[in-house]
Amino acid sequence: MTKQELKVVVDDLRSGKSYWAEETGAEGLMDLMAPLEGLALPDFQKGKMVRRETVVAFLRWQALRFNGTVDEEELSECLGLLKQKQVILV
């Protein structure tokens, strides 16, 4: 992901933009994030193409606290993994 793409998904996260309907429940959210399962594992495919909605949902799940604030340390770690694994935003 480029620096500009990272900025776009972080801006979506901070603005509270949601791409999935709450009616779909947790199963729908898990389906949305499925392409990023195992991101931190060594055998995760480099250069994987992932939709913007998936990355925002993943960051929301990983870095958003219960009080609505963003865990900056976790966000930084997740963004580092996205860059390290060369995830391509489509």
C-alpha cells in the first residue's frame, strides 16, 4: 500500500465510515475481513489484492477501542504489516 492509500483508509477509520450493514451481524463482518486473515503470519501471500472496505473493517476491528478512540500503537502495527506484506488496495 502506498502512503496515500494508507492515509485514505486511516481517514475512513477516524471518520467512522462503515462499509458493512449492521444487520448482517458479526458473520458478515468476519466474511468482509476474511481476505486479511493471518496477515501477521509468515505464510501470508505477499501482494494480495484487497478491497478498501476490507482494510477499513480490519483496522476498525483491530485498533478501535470500546470507548470509540483509536489505539495508535495497534494502528501503527497493523499499517506496518499491511506495508510489509505489500497488500494492494483495489
